[in-house]
Amino acid sequence: MKTKHLEIDQTDQQILIQLKQDCRRSYRELAAAIGMSPAALIERMKKLEINGVITDYSANFDYLKLGFEFMAIVQINVSGDLLEVQQKISKLKGIAAIYDVTGQYDSVAVTMSKNRNEFSALVKKIQTIPGVEKTNSSVVLNIVKKLSEFKEI
């Protein structure tokens, strides 16, 4: 599936940077930070939304403070309908993300669990899904940089 890239100019880029820093600000505050009128900012943001560049506005959480002490990466080999298996895995409690990848494994799941026992139960659930051939898990020891910290535009 080929993704259509949208050409953005410096103003759009500044809007995205400002939103990444703090999307809770009012249109007026964002417009002032960029040096444009609120009406022009709203129009630009709507264009970015319509074209799928801005997909959501959300808050980031510290999952450790919420009790998710055990994060792991689970590599998965699948036989049969890969997308169907990935959809089933994605619905399991504790799956933070699932990716279709190249290499030795077909898929990678990022998991968030409150403890080792919860993680163990999650891996066993993954392994019972028809089509899952093999898993390989790596426990995350430290988070150096999170996906939400990616700021390149």
C-alpha cells in the first residue's frame, strides 16, 4: 500500500512543531507562536486534518506511574493470513502496538504489562492464536527515547 505524501511548506511545518510541543494551547496562542492569524491557522490545520497529516490530538502518559512496570517486544512468526492474525493479536489486553516487519519474524508486538505474570499470560494468549507459529520476546530494560518524542518533520 503506497502512502501519498503531502507537500507541506514552512508554515505547515511550524504548525506541526508547535502542536507536537503542546497541542492543548488555544488557536490564538498557537497562531501567535507561529506569527499568523487564528483564522489562517484554523484553515491550515483543517487542511492538514483532511489530508490525514494530523490524525489525532492526544495526551502522552507515563505508563510506569500507572503501574505498567513490564514492557516487552514480542517477535512473532505467522503462517496463513498475516493481517488476520495481527488483528487478533492487536485486540489482546496489553498490546500497545503491532507492526508488520521484514526480517526473521513477520510481526513485532510492543506489550505493556503490570508485572511478569501478566506478561507471561499475554505471551501464552498470543501463542494460542491460530496461525502463530513462534514467538521470541525481549524485555525492555530502559526507555531511552519513546516514539512520542520523535520530532522530525
